[in-house]
Amino acid sequence: MQLSSWIGMSYLLALCAFTPLYGRLANIIGRRPSICFAGTLFGVGTVLCGFATNMTQLIIFRALAGMGGGGMTVVGSVLVSDSVPLKSRGLYQGFASLVFGLGGAIGAPLGGWLGDTIGWRAAFYLQSPLVAFGLSLIYLKAREPAIVLEAAKTSIFIKLKRIDYAGSASLVLALVTFLIGLNSKSTGGYEWQDARVWGLMAIGIALAGLFVVIELKYAAEPLMPITVIKRRTPGFVALHNFILCVLSFSTIYNVPLYFTAARLRTSANAGAHLIPNSMSVAIGSLFAGWYMRKTGRYWKLQTLAGLGIILANINLSFWNAETPEWLLYTTLMPSAFGFSTTLTTTLVALIASVPRDDIPLATGTSFLFRTTGQVLGVSLSGALTQTLLARNLRERITGPGASELIARILDSAAYIRTLPDGVREEAMESWLGALRVLWRCQIVLAICLFLSSLPIEEFSLPDTIAAVPVKQTKVSVERDEEAAADSDSE
């Protein structure tokens, strides 16, 4: 297995495994200490990456940065929820998504330029001042809610006793072992029957069962509030976010392979076709925030966005070697718009559906399902395309030396360019066939995503921070509005 594939995966695994821990920490030790702790882990891990002397060290330090990165995301979202009225929460989320997208758009070429000029280590060193500056602002400006201020009267030892150590350990080990096993198949090249694949996945599933038992029966303050997830809206939001991230990251991971492997385009050309996708993500989140701020509603918008995701995946499944350029540029736009729109609306629905004191826990749980979906979206789609590609290649390429040739094609899509004309055509068709099956599977996922959004309830969105969300269904919201209209007419 090539260690280079673990540089990015180690960060994602740590991000996924440690994200939910910060939801509980935000209530136990406070928002500011939690995000400062997470930011310190991220900053130290990032700087250490610049000092790494071998690949193993780099992977470990990236994992350390991921342990902090999840906390910065969760606690940052909680801080916004503490200080922004729920009716405006989506708009602020839209601004955050815009900045996040802008950072990604600038970071990739900037990192490439630093690597070509000063050196790749500079890309890690230069992040530390930005992290320190951001954490300083948060420490000076952030304010703790009443639940944290009341807990501040207790000693640090009592606070530390409240942490669910058994649940935390079992959850982290479950996620890491299962995802490492799955990733060993998708990027490591091992077969399903290899013990390093099915063995680690089986251990992960067993540890996940242990985690559920601990949370239900033994944890005084559960890391993941199972009783909250059992409720209608939080449960379906978690399911929706999981499916959405599996679907979206499968798309983002595999669409570039269509251009580079099935059409033999350059990576720059593949990236250019994703620009409308990035623009649609920013526009969708901002529009959703504006719409909720304007109307106080979100259910219809997220339903329409889900239909757009289905339409995009249907169009994607018809891509072939003759698909016109205008369609290649525009196919993913409804999916990207729907992705950011529904992430924004479901976050607001989740916050509105739980008591204010439970917002950090619910937010951490939601981000756990998101990050797990991200990792599985890449790993599962990679495993499926590699399996389908291998089957297609064995059917199309035969004769002496075929096994070695197929192994080289599976190892690197760039190798296809060096093949003779006839074999190159067969390899390209094999890639296209594998991707087409994957994208048809994504249509099923998109339909499941749409169905998972329908049970999410529509709650009233208060326009003041002090207001505590009261559980209301769509029917009760409409009745309140009718009552208000009758009152005005009188």
C-alpha cells in the first residue's frame, strides 16, 4: 500500500473520529476552552507537518491536525448558534460557506505555487499565524452561555469526571478501525477476502455496537445522545446529512476521473469543469440563508433542492464519450446548489428541534454523520469503481501480459496515455463503464436522500437570541400564522 494515499486520509479519519467529542466538551468546559484546545491541536499538528522528516511522521501529524480540525468546525458552529438569532442562522452559515469555498479556491493554487517555489513545508508553516490570530479573536470576543457559566463554579476535576471516556474511546476506535479496513480496499489495493480488510471492518462494527451499549446503559452524560437521535427531526437530519455527504463526495471524487481516465483530459481541464460546481455551492448556501431570513420557512426549499440533486445525478449517468461541453459544465450545478442548500436548512431545522442546552451535542452528532459520510463516500465509491474497472478490463483486454497490463491501469489512470491505440480505447471504455454503473447507483442514493428530507419538520424561527425554540410542526406554524392574520384583521 502506498503511504502517500494516507496523507489526506489520516486527516479525514481523525476529523471523523474526534468530531462528536467536542459537542460534549463545549458544554462541560465551555466554548472558548474547547475551540482553543481544538485550534491548538490543529495548529501544532500543522506546524509539525512542516518539520516531518519522513512519510510516517507526516501521516501522524496530519492525524493530529485532524483531531483539532473537527473541534474547530463543531464549536465554531455552536458559537454562531449562541450569538445569532435562529431566523438569521442560515444566512450566517451561507457567509461561512462562501468564505470556506473561497479559502479552498485560493488554498489549492497557493499551495501548489509554494511547493514549486519556496517548498511544500512553507504551506504548513504559513498557516500557524492565521490560526493563532483567529483563536485570539475568538478568545477575546466569544461569550459563554448560562449553562457553561453555571458549570464554571465547579472544579476542573468534577468537570473532567463528566466526560464520557468509555464512549469516546469505543467510538474513536470503531470509526478508525472500520474506515482503515475499508480504505485498505479502496486505496490500498487489498482484496475483500484479505483479513486486513474484512477483519478491521468486523472489529469496527463490533466496537460500534459496544459504543451504543455504553451510551444507552452506562454513560451518565452520553457523548452521542441516542434519545435525541431517536426523535423525528434530529434522526432524519442525521440520516439526511450522512447520505448527502456520501453522495456528494462520491461525485466530487469520481467526476475528475471521467475527464482524466475516460476522456484523457488534463487535470487542469477537469478542475475547470468543477468551477460552476463550486460557484453553485456558494450561491446555494447564501440563497438558503436569505430565503429563511425572508420567509422564516425552509421545508419547501430543501424539498426542491433534493429534486435538483436527483435530476443532476440522472444527467450524470448519461455522460459518455460524446457528451457536449455545455452539459459537462452544467450537469453538477443543481446537485451542488442542492448540497449547500440542504446542509444549511437541515442545520437550522436541527437547532430549532432541540433545547438550547442540547445544541452543541446535536451539532456534534450532525457533523459526525457528515464526516463519516465524506470518508465513506470516497472509500466506498473508490472500492466499487476499482472492482468494476478490474472486471471490465479483464473482459476487454486478454492475451499474453494482460494481467500485468491490467494491474498497471488499475494502479494509475495516467498510464492509459502510454498504451497503444487499440488497448487505450478499451481502457477508456472500461473506465467509462465503471463510472456509469457508479452514477446509476448514485441515482438510488439521491432518491433516498430526497425521501429522508420529507419527514423533517418545519419549526418557527425566532428572530431574537433570547427566544427558546418551541417544537412546532408545519401545521402548527400555519395555524399560528392564521391566528396572527385574524388578530390583525380584527
